[in-house]
Amino acid sequence: MNYSYKGKILISTPDISGDIFSRSVVLIINHNENGAFGLILNKKNQNKSSQLLNILGFPVDLYEGGPVEQERIYFIIKGEKKITAEYVEINKQFYLTEDIDAVISAIINGEISTSEMKVFSGYSGWASMQLEGELQRKMWTVVDVYNLDYTSPNDQGLWKNIMQNLGGEFLLWANAPEDVSMN
């Protein structure tokens, strides 16, 4: 492996349709010779968000991080590391943790706000060289996105906005119907 996509954004192309990755924006958290790990940033699950409200007692949107191990919960948190849990630094502004107890404690203690985090169920994972194969088959477009707030409440509009900003043929894809056979 010559190149890591860690910290990059994957934008699904119209070749991916009919599943969770259709019109997805994926943040790659880790990528090495063993494979890749990422989270879908724009697939909010209203049903699970309502369930989380009932459990926690305060509103928190839950996003589908991907199809793998959907019972696992991940948190992307913005800002200074205010919790003592294990974490993975995404960049200087954001970090990732799975420690639900530490996150809830930090919220209750006023150390972090729910607006400074995004909650995910499951993750997106690729085996060794699987992501590279999908990139060769043009299932994904890799984008260097600067100043994207990973904790913003994004939904399908994020995919379209990034596609429009890429211009060219991406602009055509951004305005195409989700089912291209309807075009």
C-alpha cells in the first residue's frame, strides 16, 4: 500500500445505489495495509434518534455510521479533548471515541455539549485492498475537504453540496434523480 486515505472524504458515485452507501459521504478515520475504517456522515436515522431520546432523556441525532456492527456506538467530538476515555484523533479539531459512559458523564457535567458531537451506530469497513479496488471501479470519489464540521447535522444535502462544488460531471450527478433509470 502506497497511500493512506485517512482523513479524506469518500463520496459515493451513482454506481452505488440501493443500499446504505447510496449518496453517502464517508469520513475515513483509519486506513492502512489491513484495511479501512470510516463513518457515514449524512445518514440520520430518525427511528433510532427517537429511541436514543427515550434512553438519554435529551435529544441526540443518531447517524448510520455504516453496515458493520450496528450495535456499536461511536462519537465524533469537536474541540479540546475533555474526556479521559480512549480516543482516536481525526485531526486537530475532532476526535473519535466509543466510551459512551465517559461521553454521557461529560455531557452531564457540562464538559461537552451535544452540539459538539455526532453519534453513530455501526461503521463502514473495508478489508485489505478492498477500498482500493472500489476506488479503481469508480464506486467512490476521494475528496480533500477542508473546514467541514463533522459534527454538523448533515443529511442528504451534504452529498449534493459536495458534488456540486466538485463541478464538471459531478454537477450532473448531483442533480440526477436517486434512481437514474427515472432520468
